[in-house]
Amino acid sequence: MSVIVRTISRVVAPVALAFGAYVIMHGHLTPGGGFQGGAVVASVVALLVVAFESGRWKKWKDVLLPLEDLGAMAFTILAFLGLGATFFRNILAGGGGLFGAPVPQLGPNPGALNTAGTLPLMNWAVGLKVIAGLGSVVILLSLFGREDG
Amino acid sequence: MLIHAPILAIAVPLLGAFSLLGLAYLSRTLRNIWACLISAFTSAMAVAVAIRAFTEGVVVYTLGAASPTESVTAGGFPIRIVLVVDGLGAFMGLIAALAGVVALVYYFQYLKEEEGKSLGLSLLLLLWAGILGLVYTGDLFNFFVFLEITSIAACALIGYRTWESRPPEAAFKTMAMYTLGGLLVLISVGILYGEYDALNIAYLSKAITGSLLDKLALGLLLGGLLMKAGAVPAHMWAPDAYGEAPATATIVLVANTQAAIYAILRVVFTLFGGALAAPGIGWLIASLGITTVLVAVLMAVVQRHLGRLVAYGAVSQLGYMLLAVGVGAVARGGFGEVALTGGIFHMINDAASVGLLFFVVGAVRRATGSVDLLSLGGLGHTLRWEAGFFLLGALALAGIPPLNGFASKFLIYESTFRASPILAALALLASILLLAVVVRAFQGAFLGPKVREASPAPRGMLVAMGILALVIVVFGLFPGFFIERIVSPAVQAVLTGREAYLAAVLGG
């Protein structure tokens, strides 16, 4: 791609990455979540694959595929943690500690990130899975038709 | 532990599907042991749920609640996702368990390592989890999600042999039909949610008034599910899919198609069983059923690809089930009960006989590298067991006594005759044609002079075929025993179980 595309991609990529991470991290507070944030991050992968020569991303798919598995497993295991009561029971919510802070009263607040128990963890797991899954799909598609694909 | 059985039957194969790939990096033996453990546990859970549902009535499991039975929150609204297993769901769970276990037994010696054995195993478990979720869920949106899980896993399995030319085409065709069907279901779910602000099947069933929008939703749901079931005129994906998928996956694909029949029963009798119980729906389903039977059987006559021939046979059996469901929905009691008994019993019989035939086709393909009837012949000299199993499965498929296909088809003919003698005559005619088709296939592939060398199937594959053969014979010899124990609770759940289903979820 031309130098203009590459330069702009260099500027946009970190910003989009940060935005994707924000959407995943704040999944339990604001619209969005693991899937949406993961899709934003995967769009960065698409941007980089288009802007820069795609062959150099080939090795990344070997990293991403196990990560996808890991994300899916993490989500299922988080759901299994609630099995003392029922599957998917939110065991961390309201218990203090990690993501266990009490939820603030209704009304304007800056967003209490340390709430909602296992939900943020599940968002991270979904985010990981979507980043890895969509990312490797983008990379695999870019490799189609190449002689070394 | 047993109180969590419904969700464990879904979550454990799901976890297994994801963890298998990681284990496969470490060691193949470990992966195989893990797969066996997962499947043994899953089928044990499905059986445990079935026993509970048959003896104690409807089993409700609420996800994320303080206790599994707490399905309704304060205010009397079921806000959480629930799993509801009544007699019908439990029966379908048993079919899925049988299909999954047999497929796994067949699997290990069927696919070679270099054909991506780990991925196939993972997809098989994913499909299994999807089917179990589909038949256990009590939430309409989750129903759609599980439908999509089965669709995606099924399409990946159908197109599994990417290095050949036809499987990817079959997978694409199937994906197109499944996606279209899934979209219809999604639109219908959207309509119902917009109308009643709820996704819980029991709550919706109580709230549905039978308005024009409800009729639209029912039509869309039925359309989507009939596509998934492979009824004429949306059947063209099914022969390609069954014919090209690896033989080990086809029995699970058949169970997947039957899950669509289950869904039609659930929609017609439970979800819309209160306000929209018109016999017209039954006549529609029955006429589609008989068309499916006739078209599929006539198409089977001209096939020379052994896999596609059996696949058309499988589609025709789906037609018989639809016919039975339709007749059951016309009468809702009386001879309708006989029809539903036949139709529901035919599901497990069909899974066994069609599954056995596909397993034999897979063994023939593995031994000779061909499934073309014109180039095969005389395989009975070397593949003795396979020939016997094929004959058994073929006769069961055609409904010859004393095999299981006869028991269920006879109930279907008898009740269809009461609804419409013409339909019964057509169904009987199709069955005779089917006998001609399978006899021709048997003669073409296994009889005659020996024309080529073939190595018999390894023991694992023969054991899987043996289990299915045993099911065919035992169900054929003692149909009354099984109808009373497992089929009759399912039929009662369909016909009269709506009140119990609603009460179990909503309380009171």
C-alpha cells in the first residue's frame, strides 16, 4: 500500500487498539463488551493486514488459534465456578475483592469499574476469543490465493 | 451433581470441544482419553436427566439463580435463562446421547491423523453440545443460539474434506439454507419479543393471543425449522450434506435434523399450543411430509452414489416423521396420539437405521475409495460384517418386520389412514419403492462376483455398527417395552404436557 495509507494506519492502529480495550474493559458499565471490543481490535488486524504486506502476519495465526481456545475455555470455566449454586451464578459480585465492590446508587457517577463480579472477567474471555477468532479469520482470508499460503 | 445434570450435559461437551485442541498439542493419547471421558460423562448426564424427567415430571434448571428451581423472580416474571426438560426433551436427549457415543466409537479408527482428527473431534463435540442445548432449552433466544451452534458445527463437519471438490460445495449449500432458516427463526423471535417483552417459552406460550403477528411468527418459525429439517421444497441441501460428510458425523447430523422435528413439535404443541391450535397447521405439515417422502424416494431410485442414495432414504424418513407430526397436530388426541407415538418412536429408529447405513457406506468408502454403485460390486466376499449390517439397516429403513422401522411405520400408517386414506396409501407406496431402492443398492454393492480387493473395517468401527444393529433388532423385537418406557412419556408431554410445562416454569 502507499505511504499515505501506511502512515495513517500507524497513527490509527494504537488509537483503535486502545478503544477496543476500553470497550472490553467497560463492558459491564457501558454499551459494548467482549464481542464488540474484540471486533474493534480485530478490525485493527484487518487494517494492518491491508496496509502492510500480508505475508508477515502469517506466523501470527499460530499464536491466535490457541488464544481463541483459551478464551472459550476461560468463559466456560468462569461459568462452571458458579456450580456451587447454579451454573453461571455470579460468585464474585458484592463479595468485596476482585470486582466485588458494591454498586453505587442510581444517578450520575464516574463508573465503578470494580463491580459486577464475574461479568468483566467473562467479557475479557469473550474479548480474547473474538480478537483471536476474527483476527485469525482476517489473516487466513488475506493469505488466500498466495503461493506460500 | 445430579441436580446440575441438564446444564452439565450441555456445558461439558462444550468445554471438552475447546480443551481437546489444547490437549491435542500435548499428546494424542491424552486427547483420546479426554474425549472418551467427556462423552461418557455427557451421555450419563443425558440419561440421568431423562430418568428424572420420566419419573418426576418436568425438570427445570435456572441459570445463575441462587437455586436451580428458582425460575421466577419477584413479580412473577421469569427473567433468567431456564432449561426445561419434559418427556419429549428427555427423549431427544437420549437420541443425541446414543448418536454421540456411537459416532465417537466409530470415529477413532475412521479418520486418519493427517486428516485433522483433533479438529473433527472438537466439531463433533460442539455439534453434540448444540443439539443437547437445543432440546433442553426453555428460552426462545437461546433456542436460536443453539440452532446456530449446530448449524455452524454441522457445516464445518460437512465440508470437512476440504481437499476434495464436492464437500465444500455441499457445506456451502447447507450453510446458505441453514442461515436463511436461522434468519427466519430470528425474525420470528424478534416479533414475539417485540409483542410480549419476553423470551421464555413458557411465559410466551401463556401470553400469546393468536393475533396476526403471532400467526406471522408461527409461519416464520415453522418455515425456518422446516428448512433445517430438510423438508421438500427446502431439502436440496440434505442429500449433499449427508452424502459428503464424513460417515462418523452423519449420525450426529441426522440427530441434528431430528432436533428440528423436535423444535416443530415444541413450537406447534407448546409455544402455540394454546391460542393457535388450528388443525390447518397439522394438514400443512402432513402434506409437506408426504411430499418429502415421495420426492425423496423417487430421487433415491435414480442415484448411483451410494452415500447420496442412503441420504435420500434419510430425507424420506424425515418425511414420515413430519407426516406423523402433522397427523398428530390435526387430531391432537385419539388417532393423533397413535401418530405421534409412531413419529416420535420413528426418530430413534431412524437414527439407528440411517446411522448404521451411513457407517457402512463410510466403511465401504474407506475400504475401496469409491461409493459409485456402477464400479462397486461383490464386496460381500470380503466385507462380510458390513454386508450384513447394510442389509439389516436397509430392511429396517424400508420397514420390514420384525425390525424397528416396521414398528414405528406401522403406527404411522395406521393413524394416517384414519386422517386420510390417500396419504396412508401414498406413504405405503413410498415405503415399497424404498425397499426396491435399498435392495438394489445392496445387490449393486455387495452381491455378484468379486471385482476388487477390499480390507474389512477395523474393530472399533464394527463395534459402533454392532451397537446400532443391536438397537435395531431389540427395538424391533420389543417395541411395546420401549414405547411404554421412553416414547409414551414424550407423547404425553406433547399432547397433554403443556400445562405441566407452563406450571413447572411459572409456578402454580
